[in-house]
Amino acid sequence: MNLHILIGHLGSDPKIHTFENGNKIANFSLATTHSYKNKAGDWINKTDWHNVVVSGPVVGYVEKHFKKGCKASLQGRSRQREYTGTDDIKRYTTEVIVEKISLEDKHQSATPQTPPPPTGNSDADDDLPFKPREL
């Protein structure tokens, strides 16, 4: 199964491409950030960038409402694509092809927000990739 679920902030305004037949496609980058604690006990923020492709009837929604910095959630599949650059060198790119998308916050700033670090009740919880459930 090839399934990606991402929640992040748009790194750029969507680029809308219209084809001769009237169909549209939208491309934008999405930044996702996660935090972890290093061996020294400091919190480190790591941001990953994803190339996103939206097609079909939802492009109109993306074109109207999505802007750089908006927080979005999406579900889709990854696809690796090959192309030849202007220097005649073969290159590869990985894209997330959107199947479902929604705008999480229309008033979000352009700077990606980082969630606060998880809190635990004991030092033993610090090494876990999740917070234990309280019973």
C-alpha cells in the first residue's frame, strides 16, 4: 500500500497549470516538522519538504483558498518521476499525488509552527517515540 498522510504548511503559493483541454493541475511544496530529543537532552526540530500535486475538481478549491503559510492536511500516494534537465542530465523527483485535501487554518502565518515537545511523567518516558497512555 502506498499511502501518505501529511499535515504541514505550504512553502509557496500553489502554481496552477491549465492545459489546452481546460483541465488544471496545482503544484506546491509542503513543510512538515517533527521534534525529537537528542542525546544531550535538547529538543531538535526537523523539517521535511514534500512536492505536492493536486489534480481534478479540487484544484479550483486549492487555487481559491490555499496560500503560502496556510496549514493543510492531505492524503495521497507517492510517485517518483524522471525528467531531463536543461543540462541534458536525467533527474528524479518524488511527488505526493493528492487524493484528499483540506485547509486546516486559513489565518496561519507563513512561518511553519512547531508543536510543543511532549511531556512525560518520568525520565523513562523520554526515550519513547510516543507518550504512554494514562490509565
